[in-house]
Amino acid sequence: MSTRSCPEWPALLEVSPDLQFKHYTIAEAHLPGEVLVNLADFPREAVALCADLEHHVYNSAHTDPLISAALEDTHWYELNEWAHSGPHT
């Protein structure tokens, strides 16, 4: 798996110190099936998702808008949602 640490990790740590954000391709992220169906024409090799895969949290500021929209109705949390109302609060 090829991962890349998010260049804004210091700021992200201030929002949620328990998360570690990296940039992933669609193929690396193993997104839910309903997301993949909605992204059928999206290149699987494109680095387009900034996320903590373990906690299912994504940073919409560094995630392609199509992927962010596809993740909205899943068990994934957007970073601000996680910080304010996620399961850890």
C-alpha cells in the first residue's frame, strides 16, 4: 500500500489528535461498495482521499468533492463531524 502523510497534519492534530490522516487512492482505501458504485467512472489509481482509514474519517478539504459526496450517507465521518459529534465524544 502506498500512503502519503497529509501535509497539514499539524493542524489536523489540533482538531483531533487521535487521528492520523494520509492521502490514499480509491483502491487503497477499500471504500464501501455503495461508494464504489457511485464512483464507477472515477479512476481507482487517483490519489483523491485524505483519511484515517482505521476510524473511517475523511478530511473533505483534501478529498475530491465526488468522493466526499459519495461518503456522506455511509458509516464514514467527515473530520468536523467526527470532532463535534463522532463516537468518541
